Amino acid sequence: MCMPDSSPMTALQSPALQRVALVHDWLDTWRGGEQVLAEVLELYPQADLFSLVDFLPDAMRRHILGKHARVSFLQRMPGAARHFRALLPLFPRAIESLDVSGYPLVISISHAVAKGVKTQRGQVHVCYCLTPMRYAWDLRETYLDAADALRGPKRALATAILDRLRRWDVTASERVDDFIAISNFIRERVRRCYGRDASVVYPPVDVEFFTPAPVRPSRRDFFTASRWVAYKRLDAIVEAFASTPERRLLVAGDGPELARVRNRASANVEFAGEVSRERMRDMMREARAFVFAAEEDFGIAPLEAQACGTPVIAYAGGGALETISGGDNGLEPTGVFFAEQSAAAIRSAITAFEARACPIDHDACRRNALRFSRALFRERFAAQVERAHTRLAAHSAVSISPATPC
């Protein structure tokens, strides 16, 4: 059962936690990492926010309490609003330029370089690690392919940049006093990349918004939604429906892979494009099942679908193994897995889903999603930060000078 929403003051019981620096990689749109940022700010509303750049649209700023981040020199570079990612080689120097001195507690939310912010003796730095940076580690080939840099001089240059970035990333990880990973999958990656252990606190899922429909729909179509980038493997999902015209697939989202995949799609696949949060919820509620082919670090979308009472057909890798039950782990089944990121494997899983003698219970899907509620996230995250701060602060009692204004 979902616990009552905890007060933001839960994280502020210790006077030492009243002055907090919250470091985010960058702010330009609203995705899973920004949802985490919003929840952490609810716990530490007095925190000062730092980021490489802050180009967040005004309509989204209310989610972070109207705050503007203190930014690096990248913010002022020509064309940064649209092309700051092209400045990747400068990211390490930019994050190190942010001045977080004077804050007893520094919390970084990092999937790239935020963990590399420089602290000094007497400060405690807790990193909520969404993942070690993918392009420097596990998904390098995928990103080189997307950048058309798989061969020739472009590959040599990109490889040199990424090798240097990986070396910096290992060094930067040593500045973190305590790692919190978003899943056991990422905990193992932190151990492999950095040689560090991490506790696990699962990210929040908005189970108050993503709820089952008041009247259960007929659920005839399958549904998938994601940012259209290569590693999400939406191409395999769309291809899986090409030879089964009796099944319909509804697809939401946008991104660089959309045009290529759309050109190859069959007539039984409908593309809705970027949709509102309300429309996304409606699509999840109405779906027969949510199809998910990515190896994700955690994967919020499958849990949002389950919160709506919708089963998931998912690739058996990454965070999905921790958030979806196949029924063989002592929990009620909430989905069906496939072992390969291929159209054939997805078709077989859909067939197995349809052939189940006992259909997956929609209420079981909802109950599973409640284990990842925002209230539980706040309680667990605040407790973990408090423990880390208490343990680590005892080892250093030097005074800290006031922060220098940005």
C-alpha cells in the first residue's frame, strides 16, 4: 500500500543539512532525470541549484520550485542553447568551475559529469548515480554510430575524446563520498567502472497521476513510448508488428531515429508523435500491453504503465528485471520477458502473452508500481543521505567558508 506523502521537512531534521548544494548535469528539457531532481528539491527546498547550463523552458520551471541554476561558462558560449552537447570535451572543466564551497552537503544527480564537481575537506558529497556516463563506457559504439563516427578520422578523434573522458570520469568518481544507485543494475556498473560500492534507492514513480481508468477499457492495441534514440530499440518493436497485421501498435515519442523507423513501418503501426502527459496516461490505460525493448538503467515508463494497470512485455535486461515481475520471483506476474532485442523475440513474447492461460491481473500491475511511489522515494533517499552525512561528517570537523556568489 502506498504510504502517505511525507513532509518536505523530513530531510531537514538535522541543522547541518540546512545548507545544501544540488548539482545536476544540465537543464534543457524534462525527462526522468529532471523528475528525480524535482523530488529531491521537495526534500531540500532551500538547496542552491548548480548545472552546466540552464535552458529549461519557463513552463517547466515550476516543477523545480521556480529555481534557476548557477551555471558554468558553457551557458555563455555562442549557440549553446541548441548545441551545448557538442561541447562535450569541455564538460569536465566546466563542471569543475562551479563553486560549491561553503556547503556542508553536496548532492549530485549524475548521468554524465555532475559527480565531478570539486569539493574540499569538511564537505560531504553524495552522488545519486543515474548511470556512469554511457558514451564513455557501455554504449560507446551506439553513440559513435549515431554521430556517424564509426570509422576514419572522425572515429579516431571521437575515440581519443572518449578515452580521455573515461579517465577523467574515474578520477572524478573519487570525489564522491557516498554513491546511491538507481537500481542494482547501476550498482553493479558503479562497482565495475569506479571500483566503488553503492546503496540503492529506486527513482520515484508518480503513482498518484498514473492510475487505472475509472472504467476498464477493452485494451485492443499494444503501445510503446520513448525518446527515439538507437539504444531504445524501437526499430525492433515496430518491425515485430510488420508480419502480424491483425495486431495494432500505437507509438508515442520523438527523436532522431523516428524518421528512419517510420519509413519502414507497416500500416498497422500508428505514430502519435510527442504527446502530453495526460494523453500518455490515456494511451497507457487503453493499451493491451506496454512493449519495452531497451536495456535501461531503471526504466520509468514500464512502471508508469503498470501504475495504470497495464502489463508490460519487456526485454529481460537492465532495470526491467527489478521493476517487472515475470511471476517466477515470488511476486504476482506483471509482464512477459523476451531474451533478445530482436523483432522475432518480441513477436514470440507477444504470442506468449496472448496465450497465457491466466491473464495478467491488472490490479497486480498496480500493486507492483506502488512499491516505487514518490513518498517511498523521499523517505528512503532522505534517510540514506542523512546516514551518509552523519557517518562522513564525523571524520572532518574543519570550518567551511561562505559560498562565493556565481
